[in-house]
Amino acid sequence: MRGDSTNQGELFSYVSLEARIPDNHPIRKVRKIVDTALVEIEPAFNDMYSSVGRPSIPPEQLIRSMLLQIFFTIRSERQLVERLDYDLMFRWFVGLSMDDRVWNHSVFSKNRDRLMRDNIDELFFDAIKKQAYAKKLMSRDHFSVDGTLLEACASMKSFKPKEGSDDDDGENFHGQKRSNRTHKSTTDGDAKLYRKSAGKESRLCHMGHLLTENRNGLIVEAEVTEAGTRQEWDAGTTMLAAQGSRPGMTVGADRGYDTGEFVDGCRGLTITPHVAQKSVGSVIDGRTTKSWGYRISQIKQKHIEECFGWMKEFGLMRKLRHVGRAKTAWIFRFTAAAYNVTRLKGLLA
């Protein structure tokens, strides 16, 4: 007998959200990793809020929501809130019941400043790393370092002279010579005009830096600085200095780091620099390049591009959506933590 397609709508549902998520769904492993990290940083959440007043939206729910935005490449908070309203899996992951009202999209903007002020990105990032270290999935001795450009949320038309003039035409800038010394973006004052290499287009951008370990390619440190060549070397040595000093430590890097400043900085930290050699004027000696460790580091170093690729393609870091270096650094580190979560999901399987 043919079934009736008439849908009168049910007033009640007798199937829980928990039952609707398959036991073997990958999101369950992700939720377990995230919940363990959130329990770790719960004292920081307690310090963020007053003991009196109207209850806030739980910060744990905000963190889980922002992770979903990264995992599923949702381009705006408006779209995220819309998805939270109708997607049962999203509701389950965040911790909302089927009847809970979803908050307004402006909640993310208002609460992000509070999360930034209390360095929740660093705490969450470290809590995820702690799980990896506990399972011996991260090396403490062998690393790779690299940097990438993050295109700022500002157009070239906003790059105007620092000393404004009446005849300045921001719409027609072709043929004009502009530099960071004489010009500044009126949209994102922290962004710098820079290009990664000769022949590439100059853009307003920030620079993101990653330090990864060579065992499974997990991210150890994530920093954002102004765009520049020296910033890559300085950020690299700063991130390495935070790893302590142990015998036999190494760091792999591309030939852009084959400079006296970076190599001497690594050796000052008792870390052997396994840096790709320049064809002319290399500061890396032949004894280093002939070792097996050097060859392994050069192979592992290329995997750091996978981190940048994921963060730009899925984590929406290719074209920034926030203005200012502070917000960019917060989002960059939080996205790096999200990458580690996705890697841990597979490594802990």
C-alpha cells in the first residue's frame, strides 16, 4: 500500500539528540577531545565572570561554536547561527537542546573581546597540546618552522598617505609609489604592504608563524607579527626559545632562514639548525648537511605547508575577516588549535 506523504508535524519528539548522532561518527571523537580541554581551562572561565548578575551564555558553548565554524568552513557568524538553529548535530556538539533558543550573531563579537582579554586562545591551545604530549604524540626535540602571509581585511584603496593631502585620490592610485614608510591603511593600521618573493603581488597583510614538531606534524607554537623578512627569523627563535633546552634538539627550515641572525640564534639556544642551503652565501656548513638528521628534517619541514594549507582553506585564514593584529593573532592561534584537534582525532583512533 502506498504511504501517505502528508506531513501534519509532530508536537513532541521522543528521540534524543544523543541518539541521533551515530556512535561511529567522527564528531564524537572531536567532542571528547574538546571537552577534555575545556575542563582543563574551566578555572579561567570562572575568573572571567562575576559571581552575581544575570547568567551569561556559557563560554564553553561559544568555544564549541567557533570550532564548528572552522571545521565546516562557515564564512560568517550569521551563517553559523543559522546553522545552529536547524542542524541537530551542531546543537548536540555545542550543548544546546532541541528547544533551546540560539543566540544572536552579535554575541560572538561582544564575547570575543572577553576571551581575548583572558588569553583563552593560549589556554585552549595548550590544553589540546597537553593531551597530545600525554599520549606521546608530539616530539619535544625535533621541530620545523615557517611563516606565511595572511591577507588583511583591507583593500589597497585604504592604503593612504600618513600625511593626508587634499589632492590625494584613493580611488586612482596606479602609477603612484607607495611604501609602509609613507602610507598606512585606514582600515587596518597594523597591516603592512609586503610581498613574499620577487614577482609576487604586494598586498596588505600580516605574517603568521608556526612551529611544528616532526613526529606527527602537530603545531607547537603559533604567532602573528607584522609582515617582514626579519620578523620570520625573530618569531622563529622566539618560538624555539619557549621549548626549553635539551641535548640533540633540531629545527628544520627553508632557505629563507639561511641567515646568520637565525642560525646564530638557534645555536645560542643549543638547537642545531637544519636549514636548507642557499645556492650562494650559505651559513650552513657541510658537516650539518651530510648528516641523516638533516635529511630527515628537510623532509619533515615540508609538512608544515599542510598546516598552513588547512588553516587557509578550511580555517578561513587566507583572507582575514577581522581587523587588527591582536584579533588576527587570537584567531590564528585558535585555528591552529582546531587543526591539532582534527589531527588528534585521527591519531587517537
